[in-house]
Amino acid sequence: MKHAAESVSAPSILSPRVDAFFERETFSIQYVLTDPATRHCALIDPVLDYDERSATTSTASADALLSFVEAEGLRVEWILDTHPHADHLSAAHYLKERTGATTAIGARVTDVQRLWKALYNLPHFPADGSQWDRLFADGDRFRIGEMEVAVLFSPGHTLASVTYVAGDAAFIHDTLFMPDFGSARCDFPGGDPAAMWATIQRILTLPDETRLFTGHDYMPNGRPPAWESTVARQKAENIHLAKAKNEAEFVALRRARDATLPMPKLILHALQVNIAGGRLPPPESDGRRYLKIPLNALGSPVRD
Ligand SMILES: N[C@@H](CCC(=O)N[C@@H](CS)C(=O)NCC(=O)O)C(=O)O
Ligand SMILES: [Fe+2]
């Protein structure tokens, strides 16, 4: 059985199946990455919906992934985050409870946990990554079914960001967006535009035909949402790479743009949940869960 499967799995390793789910509230893309040979899959960057006006959470976006998985007869083996998100809550914990799949994120998440633990004043929070089943270091490899996935450490947007590379597909999250939008911001706590420049150069060393799947699409000029490019297209068309030809130019470009960007509306809501692997804070004595919002913790605000 194993041998028969191996003989048909070679093409799938070259070009895995990728299904994308665009979440319109935070312009996020959730992915299902599938090994066609075994129909095992990974859910990448799943979103736990949050309505900030009423402080209501909902699992509609995550449930759409589960419905798809069920309809297609897939088996969820992994729940992967590319980084601790600053603009939405991660549905990793909810999906772990529903599927029993293995959760994972980049190993440097412990640095992000330490940073935000101090910002939220959570002295008892364990900043040890124990909230995930597996932590990936640069160069680590793992399998979805029979398909090998490589992990590239890709910091800049956050201290802990990683890119997942499976065959000709790379999940590059918030590094490069679609070529007409450029690159991700590097001004969150722990962000670093010089590290982002090095990360982008590393991603661009993947083969030209590599399919690049981004983490957000902000639909510039009202175009329809898009999330897939290639290394060749990014080299030829990315608006930030066209303007910045070296690290110094890129750092200057990013600093100038980042100085104009307001904080994501959910940054303080999201990080306390996301450093806990997508777990909401435990219920208090009335059975209700509460978020904690530190005041004046993020410096002077930039307004819309
Ligand atoms: N307006 C959005 C901003 C989200 C945001 O800052 N997104 C990050 C990725 S997590 C980014 O890199 N944005 C790039 C940009 O806005 O130029 C919100 O409030 O959620
Ligand atoms: Fe992000």
C-alpha cells in the first residue's frame, strides 16, 4: 500500500493542491494545503471572527474550512500559523478542539510571547511555546500525508514569522503582498524592516515559477481580491521592490510608509489570544471571558 502510494505521490509533491478562503473583515486569506496523494491537509492561518463593536466572537470562517474539508473528504493533520497575527484572532485552538490535528508555529514565538507578556502585564503567562504542539526552527521539515514541507524562518513583520514551502507552493504570509500592494509593515513591536529585506531576498531565491501565497490582500484600487503570485512576478512587478533596490532603500521606504499607518484595530485584542495559541482568556467567576486592553502601551497613535 505504502509503495503504491509513493509511486503516485511524486507529482503532488511538485504541485500540491491549495484552496484559499478570503476573509473580508480583516482581508485575511486562510489556506487549505493538501497532499493530493493521501488527502491529508494543513489549515494555514485560520481566522476566529471577532466583531469589535459588540465584542462577539464567531467561528463562521473556521467552520467554512471544516465544511470544505468534510465535503472534499480531507483529513486535517496540521493547523499552522505563519506568525502571531496582529489584526485578527487565530482559530487554531478552536480547530484543534474540532479536529485533534497538530498545531504549530515558528519557534521564535517565545520571543513574541515575552514581549507581549510584558505589555499586557501577565506575569504568570508561560512564554515557552507550550501552547502549540510543535515549534518549527529554520530548516525544519515535516510531512502532510506524504508531502514534505520545509520551514523558512522569515522575520521582519514579526520576530517569529515563518514561511511554509511545499513543492512549488510557498506560504509567505505578511512579507510580500500581491505585487500591486508591495510588502507588509514592520512597525509592530518586534518588527524590523532590515530583517524583512533579508527575508524577501531569501524568498526570491526560490525558483521563479514558485507559487507565492500571501497572508492578506487589501484590494488596491478596488480590484477583486487576489492572493497568488510567483517569484518571477514579484521580481518584475512588486511596487516596493521597484522602488527599493537595496536594504537601505527598503528600510527607508518601509519606515516612511509605516509612519502613516494606524495600528490594526484589533491589535490589542488579537495578541493576547494569539500568543496563547488562539485560546481566549479563561472565564471569570461569572462564566464570562474578558479581554485585557493596556492603555497608552503602543506609543503615539497615527490616525486614519
Ligand atoms: N486597517 C487594517 C490594518 C491591518 C494591518 O496593519 N495589516 C498588516 C498585516 S497584519 C500590514 O502589513 N498592512 C500593510 C499595509 O496596511 O500597508 C486593520 O485595522 O486591521
Ligand atoms: Fe500580520
